[in-house]
Amino acid sequence: VQLVESGGGLVEPGGSLRLSCLASGFDFSTNGMRWYRQAPGKELERVATISGGGRTTTYADSVKGRFTISKDNAKNTVYLQMNSLKPEDTAVYYCNRLDSWGKGTKVTVSS
């Protein structure tokens, strides 16, 4: 199993970013996926989840209404669209499936 995140960077408050996670080594279309984040000095936080078929999603209260998780089973990719970003969204974002993790992509929200 391999998960490779991309799309992080520096963005101003109120801006947007789209994270991607390219998955391989398992049947992506039948597996739910998750995005987590870890801010400096803080615990790992589950941000969003999506079911295998993509119909069911859940969000942490801290991102509800601002973030959208989606998956493209044809491209073996799960996305996290992040809008109205806040400084407190600054973190390393990780893609997860069961006990497999990517290396993360860093998001910094700062003016």
C-alpha cells in the first residue's frame, strides 16, 4: 500500500487549497479513506472521512462547511478541498487507509 499526498503550501487566511492523495496497492474503489492533520504541538486530528463509493462523508466540527472530501475511483485519488482557510488550519495533512499512512503535506495559513 502506498499513499502519496500533494498540494500543500502557503496560503493567506481566507484562501483555498486542494490536497490530493494518490493511492496504490489495494482496491481503492471499495475502501473508505480519511484525511488527518497534526498541528505543531498538538495531537493528530481526524479531519474528514469518505466511504468507498464516495457517497458518505463525515467532517470534524472544526472544518465542517469549509472542507470537502471527495474521491475519484478512476484515478485512485482522494481529495480534500479546503476553503476559507484559517491560521488554525496550519498543520501537516495526512492521507489514511486503515493502518497505512502517507508522509503528509504541509499546509501553512499565514499572512
